Amino acid sequence: MNFGPLPSVDVAGVPTDGLVLDVREDDEWTAGHVEGALHVPMSEFVARFGEVTEAVEDGRRAYVMCRVGGRSAQVTQYLLQQGIDAVNVDGGMLAWNAAGRPMAADTGTDAYVL
């Protein structure tokens, strides 16, 4: 089934109260992430899919992110196939950081993109 071009958005188009779904691995998340994002690594995505459906049950759009956009594109496609409103964030965390959007880290140090 072909859904046509994958919906995507520039980091500037992610609302401050938007549901950011980060699909990077744990070490990447720990180094730096969008504060308030939902972290479900791509490697655990199918097993933890219920967390995602809970987060979007009120019809919220999921803004899917990884480091540069490859993994998030795959997850966005999967979400769309499940009937979930999702968009891929172009450029991922590298673009987010370059745009000066706020980041948090779990290390007690300055956040960075791993």
C-alpha cells in the first residue's frame, strides 16, 4: 500500500506543546533530547507501541524524530499505516540543535546530539 509522499515538517514547525516522539536509542536520548518528548527507541517500538497509542489517543499528532531523519521516517510510515496522525521531523535532532531549539540531558551536563 502506497501512502504517497511521507508527511514531514521542519523543526521550526514543531509546536512547543507538540507530542515529540523520539525513536533514538538510550545513549542518544541520554546525551540530549527534546524536553517532554516520549522516548520509544525504534528497536523497542513494536513491543512498546501501546505507549504511543496512549499518547495520541486524544487525536494528537506525533512529531517523530531521530538523529537525522532516517529511522523516524520508517516509524512515521508505520504510524500512518496504523491510522495515527504522524509527521517526520526533517533533519531530526541535528536540525533541532542547529535551530537553537531547547534540549535537555539526563547526564547533568549540557545537552548535545550523539
